[in-house]
Amino acid sequence: MSSGLYAVPSKADTLLDNMTFELAVNSPTREDYPDAKYALLWGEKTIELLPDGGYRVEWRNVTRVLTFMGKKDMSNIKFTYDTDYESIDIVRARSISPTGDSTFSIVIAGETEINDITPPGLAKAGIYASLQQRVITMPGVDDSSLVDVGVKITTTDVPKKPFGGIEFLAQETPVKYYRLTIIVPEGQELVYKSANGAPEPRIEGNRYTWTIENYKGFVPEPQGPRGRNIFPAVYYTTTKSWTLAADYIQKRTAPKILVDETVQAKADEILGGLTGIDAIDSLTHWVARSIKFIELDLGDAGYVPNEASKVIVNGYGDTRDRAVLLAALLKAKGFDPQIALVAPRNVRTEELVPAISQFSRMIVTVNDPSGGGRLWLWTEDEYTPAGFLPGFDGEKALLVSPGKGEIVEVPRVDPAENNIVLDFDIEIGAGGEMAGTMSAAFYGNYAADFRQIFRDASPRRQEQRIESILSNLGGAKMAGEKKFEIGGVENLDDTPTLRANFETDEYAFIQDDMMIFNFPGNPLDFATSQISTSLDERSEALVLPTAFQETYRFNVKIPKDYRLAWVSEPISVSNSFGRIAVNSTQSVDAVNYEITLTIRECWIEPNKYSEARDLMRAYMSPKNRMILLERISPDDDNEPEEVE
């Protein structure tokens, strides 16, 4: 899209003011920040809430490029805005590159270098959102340039969401100086929280200012918290309570949860004679499978959904529309549904700041007719059973009721309900070859992932995927007349299963008269729960998607020319993080071995990390995953004895 209609920076920007000149002359080098691609030398952002409910945002950043990758990142600067009620002006966009001792080349972005695009991932969301990104292709940037950009966003109409949000004072990039100012109208008060090491503000009347200096940057540890839970940030809003926040949502959703003829007829059609929990399951499944999901975070297009009957007619819906439709269908059959807002998975909510911008999804809850408590209904994929809320267990949600808003905890997932059971029936050959059958049963997230891959795949695609899975067993290939079987993928109430026959010519390692057989690991690349415990210590929490359990059982038949010399000993290790249990039994010609890993906690603080580290290292230890076989000598007249 051409930028001919866009405001462009002034030609006066070919001159450097004293501050920018000093930044250019005394800018840091790669040696000062060896882990950084670039560093923010000076930044300022001002957010002003206007008396009419609109706002004005102005900010300017002067950034020093340090590496080639930093040059790539800073060559395209993006600002997101909503064309329905915001206008954007690029006030300044220039690169400043050294040409000699205290001399610089200044290149200003022109009309052809400023364009609007649809944000990545939102191409299909245009029916809801009018979000655009103003992209500046910065000219003249090299790996030692300063990039100086200023922008102004102003509301042109009533905003689609209440005032509030999360502002980062710094993230991974080093920061020499950054100042954030939030201004509210006279007589209003800002509700805020300085989080994750952010300083407290200087308050002057209705002006709140945060300043951060000499921030060294941050190198995130693997599987750490989301940015809003580790980087210095300010949560803010002018909404005074969660009840007022809930009222805002209630006023916009309640009129749309309308049981008209279309909704009632659809509810009757879906259910037939089903009642109780079966009715809840069926309505949830229908929305999940029949209404095309439009990926759009809550708030990106405001908080006003379509009416439930219109969602049925449309056949598609974002998180708001799907929640409203399910609530109306439940209401049509006599249930009392409630709307709830949840944050992104594995993100902690700041309860002291009642800003609905903290939440990214709208869902439905309803009381279990059998008395089992509250059911949390997820409709954003068609592979998850009703009542199973993947990745949100133990997180906080805003429960919306007439005249009341309440922060509640999403129920924790029982690891036994989110597990995989893998059975291997294996025969080892005298030359180290391996053949057998792998059987698997999937529950919870594992079941959803399995359905997503296999339910709608053609037989040939299924076979190709299983060939790839079996290749992870030491290069094994499918074998036998009936190579594989898949079951339980159509009905969400059934347990998905997989059974596959395999063989490989080389697996066990033979050295002289000894054979080493390592029990296979999980070959299902989509159903492995990676836990990073390579660090001896952590400075930030270890965060896992959800609690889970994995059980592996092996029945291994020993070659007739060998006898069992050693097998992993039974162990049981348990702590607050989880548990591992290893058990084995032996006979003259076979070993039965079982190992179970149970993970109870998803958020492990640094002072508890040692428990996770030690448990996982014990789980992955080779001595807990192998058997040793000894060749029977021809001179040995004794029959193999059963191992005690």
C-alpha cells in the first residue's frame, strides 16, 4: 500500500540536536553489550487520557545498532493501530551513521519507505478488526547506526476498549535511559502496579512518571515466564475494581446472549433428548467443531460480540462470538452459564490492577449438573473434550456476573487426566535387532494433539506420519500385514489409541559377550513434554504448560543365546514438583519394566528448582533406562537362572 497519503518526517531532521549528537558521539559498542543486538540509548513515551475518553500517545526511541542481526531488526520498525478509531503520524524516522570523527551521515525515511500492512496472523480477522501496522523501512542502517524514530497516535473516535494496559519499561534489550509518563484528567486516579523490579513512579498531580536507567538487558532462561511476568513493567487502568471491569463486559455481552427462535431451534437440533452433562458436552462440541474459529485476541476488536443467532448464520466466530453462542445455547436448554475472561496460557494475572487488557480469551463456565463443581468450557479447538481447559490450570480468571466481578482460580489439572500410556512388546534378536509392537493411549492434551494430527488425515497421510514416528525408534520401520491401527479419534468422549508394528536391524549394542539394550524413549514427537533442567540454578521460574503424567511399559523378550545380567533397579522419588517410579520384574527369558513420570506443578520458583532438576535428572539417567545381557557360553551346561 503506497504511503503517499501518510505524514512523513520533516527535512529538518537532517540536523542533530545537542542530546542526539551526544548520544551519537558517546554511544556504546558491542564490547559494552556483548549479548545484545542493539541497545536503547534514550526513550520517552507519554500516554494521556483525555476528558472525552480518548487518548493521545507520543513516543520517541533512539537505538544503537550493535550487530548485523540488530541491523535486520531495526531496518523495519512497526507500529500497530486501529484504523476505526486511531490515527498515526510518523514524527521522526532517520538513521544516523558515523562517517568519521564526530561526523555522521543522516538518512530520513521518505514516502516510499512508510507503508501500512495487515499484521501477520490477522489476515483472516479483517471481518472483525481494523488493525493495521505502519511499517517504516529504515534507510541507511548499518551495524553501527543510531535509529531515531518518533510516532504519535491519537484517537479519532470512541475507543473500543477501556483505558488501561501493560507497558514495559525494558525487555531483553539494554536500556541507558527510558521514561514513561501516564497522564489522567483532573479528578481521576490511576490504578497501577510497578512489577518485576520496575521503579515506583514520581507522582505530580495527575501525572505519573516512571524512569529506568542503566538496565543491562536480560537473557531469558529456557522455559521461563512470559515477558509480562519477568520484565520491568507497569500495569495500569482507571477502572477502580473488578466489579466495574465485569460490568463493562456484562453490558456488552448480556444483550447478545439472546435465546431467539434460531438459537432455540439449533439447541433442540443438537441435543435431541440429551440432558445434564451430556447436553453440556454436546453443545460445547458442536460450537467447537461447527463454528470456524477466527484467531483474534480479546480486545483486538473491542469487547462487543455479535448476537448468538448471527454467529450461527455466519458459521464463524472469534473468542467473543463463540462464548456468546455457547452461553445462549446452554441458556436455551435451562442452564445458567457465566462468561469468564482468561489470560494467555501460563501467564500470571496482576490482581491489584483491574484492567481487562490482562485477558486474551472469553470462555463460558457452568455448574456441573452432577454436583462436581464449575465446568470450564473451551471451544477454540475441536479436539479438546468439554470441561478440559488446556494450559490454564491454576491460573486466574475474571468471572463475570450481574453486578459482580470476581477473580477466581481455574481448577488445576489432575496429572492422571492429562497423560499418555505407551506399551512396548519387544523381541530382541541375537544380533541386536529389535521387533515388536507399540501401543499408546492418549488423554487430555495428548488426546487433543493426537486427534488434530490423525482424525482428518487420509490413510496415506496417517501411514506417513507413523513411519516418521517409528523412525525415532532407532530407525525402525513398519512391519507385519496390519501395520497400524488408530482408534477413538472421532468421539471426544473416547480415548484415542494407536497401535503399530515395527522392526529394525540394529538397535542393541554388542561388545564382546555383552549386549546393552536401552529402553526406547517416547518416539511420539507431538506427545513429549520437554522440561529444561540443564541449568544447575535458575534466577527465574521454570514454567510448564500444564501438569501431566507419562507411563512407559516394556515387555522385552531376551534372545535365547543370552541371559539377563543386570536391569534397572526399582526406585521411587517424590517431591512437591512430581514423582518418578521405576519397577521391573524378570523371568528366564523376559523383562517387564515400567517407568512413570508425574509432574504436579507448572510454575516452579527458583528456590524450588532443585527439586525439579534432581527429579528430571534421575528420570533421564541412563542407569534407569537399560538392561545388560550376557552371552551364554557353549561350555556353560547350566540352564539360565531366573534373576531375583
